[in-house]
Amino acid sequence: MTALLAIAFVLMSPGLAGSASAAAVGDAPERATEELEITAVSPWVEAEGTFEVSFSIPRDWPLDVLVTATIQQRLRPGSGDLRSSTDRLLAEEESTRNLQAPIAFDLASLVDGSGSALLQIPIRSSSGDNARQLIPNAGIHPVELEVTDSGGQLLASSTVYLNRLPVLPRTGRDDQPARTSLQLLAGLDSGPALGPDGEPSLSTEERLAMAPWQELIQTNVDLPLTVALRPNTLLALQRSPESSDRAFLTELSGDTALTISPQSYVRVDAAGLERTGSGELARQVRLGTSTLGDLTSGPPNGPWILDDTVDVDSAQVLAGMGVSHLVVSEDRLELDGQGEDDDESTAASGDLLRHRTFALSGVPGMSVSTYDAAASRLLVSPGTPAALTAHRVTTALIASWFDAIEDGPEAFPGVSAALLVSPDVDHAVLQSLVTSVTAEGPLEVAEPPEPSHDGDGSPITAGLAEREPENLDNVVSRMRGVSEDIDGFRSMTGPDNPLAAQWDLLNDQTPASSAGPTSRSATWNGIEGSIDQQLARIETPPRRTVVLTARTGSIPVRIRNDLDGDVRLRMTARSPRLDFPDGPTTEVLLTPGLNRIDLPVEVQAPGSSLLRIELTSPDSSLALREVTVTVRSSSISGVGAALSVLSVLVLALWWTRTFRARRSTVAAQGSTGSGDGEQ
């Protein structure tokens, strides 16, 4: 299971959720056997407002049913914060005393004509209208609802919460209403999703794990969820033959209320990848951004979520790419200035961490917050009416808001809550939650706010806890080598070659955290083998001999291109006795079929020499089989011819002078002989 799913399942697993929800639904033997079917509850009430609860009326209830509401005292923080006390209250680990006597209503007076009942309790904060119930203090007041028949038999019961706001509206340092910004987070992820043929290769186990998350997102496209969609996974769904996958992508590319979170193309160890110094993290994010832009309604613009592998260096990379906010697990965040051995400081910072936005230390302009795991678990409460489940979540968030206003206006804006939404969360729960917080009040579904400030007016800062990242140096080195080979093939065949694009997508999967050494090596070997197969379809001639009878000429080289399209190659010739008038290196274009290339040469010396012709991709990263030609020349070069002529002339001159000298000698000897005879 991938890290994204693991995070969510740990926080939202039925086992963990059940511990809170089982108590929350009130299943102790002495309690009513039936939960009141709550359909709506006021999320909060103004100091002089009206608390309302709507519930369904079963058909088998008698007409003389009595409904009682008992308002209890406000919950107090005790030794911790109000939120911690509220969490215990919601888990029925804590209780409060009654504030006043029960208020009784005849069911008939509450019926609204649609088969439902509307219970209204007007309240006041001080002396005044006695028709209103006195709730003197702001805070969280449990309200016990019980339905009994005329004989006092308990038919149904439920506990709701009257969250009374302060008399005076609270504002932040910007003079705007003090509100908590709520984000609802979900995700869809998988391991490397494409096989060697470029088709989806998700295992049955992965598809089964993905299916509920896919359904969750598709069911809630009309709600303001922030979703982390793995680009590589979406690409596999786009290529899937399943109509349900295509329908899912159609929903995502339509007009939705979703906010798309930026993501790396595959799930990677962000810190480990950035430490390689290769720039691969930024490339992964760019690829993820472009893929999400192609397959969803637009480019991602939400916070970076569901990734606990980010450190300061990788966060700086994300900030440079437009990411302004991170949401991480609580144990990944450390409040600056917190003493490691100070238990009180550690507890206080834990209370603060889960509902504040902080400036991220070491990354100017970036903020960070954590998930609210406890409130996230409250979203799952099997057997509890959706409206009541949503109301309990709202109550927990209101408690955090009450804690924040104790810190004064400097806390706002900067109070936030991020809830992880699992497939176990019913659509009706989310719908009820979103509907309840759209009213003017202390909660709103909104993007993460700017950081809270301290008493000095400076942003409160927090840092990312140290962790040991994955060492990806060797992975990136091999990956880049394969990428160079792919680029080499692309330089031969053109920028739009589909095979090169497919190899890129496979190579881009290899840094994935879920990809082990074996699968990575298999991917790289497969890509390199495929490239070799393509190069083997370019056939070079065997070794042969060419005879040149002139000083200049050309040597024909025949190369067959059995690929489907044109191929460009770089041809480099070398020979000790030949010169190349057009230069030793030229680029040639091979069309499909047999191609003849005439290589112009000029003989420098007669005799035999070896001509070697290297064929590579235009960027020189890929080498084909070398062409070897033995060249025999019976001609001589211009210099040789000149020397030969000069030698003949010298020889002729010598011969002429020698001949004349001999004639002169013979003539002289003849003249001497004649004189002697005459005497």
C-alpha cells in the first residue's frame, strides 16, 4: 500500500474510528436502544440566538410522546485545553453537570408537517426574557435529548451540543471576523502504474485499494474537497479499458468544486530526491503539474498535502514552483523554541500544532499546518445519523476555535483545521458538515490562512522534524543515463516519437518510493533493450574493399532503414591515407528502405588504407555498428605527381648532359687520331 493510503488508513481506520464512535453513539445497556434520528443541528448559536435541532419521527411512535432537552454546564478545559476535554466528552470519557432543569415539549407541538420535528430553544446570556433559557457563559454545552411515551418509557435519546458564541464578536489582527479555516483532504494514489507497453499495470490488490478512494472523490466532486491525485495513477486510468475509469476522469475534468493539490508525477521521497542535487524533484513536480492540468479541470493550485517526506531543502524547491503551504502529520512539525525536555512545553505545543498555521522555518513565504487526526476520526461513526456525526466534528473544531481566541486577535487569521476524509466517510456526513459551516460564524471551508502571530506581532514559526531520507543517488544516476539514451533516440527520430515518449514515462516512474531495486532495474533494462531493438533495424553494410583509380572520388555507403519513419544519423569518417573535402563529420537522413550515401574522398597516398565510418545519433549518445571499408588506390596525389614529373625532368636533364658529354669526348678522340696519320 502506498504511503498516501497508509497515512489515511492509519488515521481513519475503522478500528481507530470505532473506539470513538462506539462510545459516541451511546450503546451502553442502560441507555435507549434507539438513537434519535437527528437530521440537522445548529453548529453554533449567538448569545441571544436560538438553538435548533431537527429529527425524524418514526411511524410507530404514539401521539402522546414527550421530548425533553437538558442543557448541561459548559465544558471546562481542566488542566489542558478545551479541545482535549471536548475530545474526551465526544468519546464519553468525560461528562458535565446539568445547568438547569429539563425542558419538556409535546412532540405534537414540534411536528413541522413533513414527518419531522423541529425543536427550538431560544437562549439569552443575561437577565431578560424569561422565555429564553439562560446560558450565561460562552462555550460548549452538551444537551441531552430524550423521547419518552406517556408511561415514561424511553423511546430514543441523543446528545447534541449547544455551542454558544461570545457576546462580543471576535476579530483578528486584520479586524476581520475571527474564523477557523477548514480543509477537507482526500487522495488517490498507487505505485508505478504503467507497464513496459505503456498500458496500465496496476495489480488487483492496488485496484481494490484504490476503488473506494476513487468512488469517494467521484461521489463528492460537488463538495469543496482538496484532493491529492497522483498524476501517474491518473495517466493509467486514462489508458484503462474500464468505462468506470474514463467516467471518473470525465468528472474530474468537468466543473467541480474540488481543489487539486500539486503532486510529483510518482510518489517520491522529496528530501531524498532533492539531496541528489540533480534537479529531479523539480522535474517530477513539473511533470506532475502538466499531467494534472491535462487530465483534470485545470492546473493544481492547492496546498501540498499527504506527503511527510518534505524537508527544508525540498520545501524550498516547492516554494520556487509556486507552492505556498504544506500540510503534514503532527509528528513532522516542531514548534520553534520548544524545549525537548520540557514536558509542559511539549504538551502545549501539541495543543497548538493541530489547529494553527505557522511560518515554515528556513523557507520564506511558505506556511505549514498539520492534520487534525482526532476530528478526522469523528467523521466515521457507523450507525450514527449523518447530521449528528457532522455536528460532533463541528463541535470539536469549535473547541479549537475557543482555545485560539484565548490567545487574542493575533491568532487570527492563522487558525486552521485539516481533516482527512477516508472512503468510510459517508457523502451525507460531508454534505451536512459543509452545509453547516457555510453560515456566518467561526468556521468556514477555505484555503489555509496566513500564519498566526505572537504577542510581538511576528509570525509564529515551526520547523520540520529531522528524518532520514531515502538515498537515491544511484537511482538518479542510472535514471539519467537511460534518459540520455532516450534523448539520443529522439534526436534520431524526431521530438514527437511515441516510443521515446513511452520510455520517458516508464523511466519517470523509477524514483517512486514503492519501486524497489529489482523493479527499477527491470524497467531500465527493458528500456535499453527496446532501444537496442530499434537500432538493430538500421542495417549497415559488411566490411568490403573499394578500389580508387583517381585522386578524387566517392565511396558509396549503403544503409537500410527498417524503421517506420525517417532517421537522422551523424556519420564520422577516419582514415590515415584519405582526406574528406566535406569534412569528416556529416549528418545524413535515412528514409525507410535502402539508402545510398556517397562519401567524397581525396587520396593522400597510394596503396591500401582502412576507412572507418562511425554512425551515431545526432547528439552522439547512441552508437550504431561501425562501417569498415578497405580502400585501395592506384592513383597518386597531386604532390606525388609533381614529385614524379620533377624526378623525370631531373633524370632527363642528367641523361642529356651525360649524352652530350660522351659525344664531346668521342669527337675529341677522333680529331686526335686523324692528325697523327697525316704526319
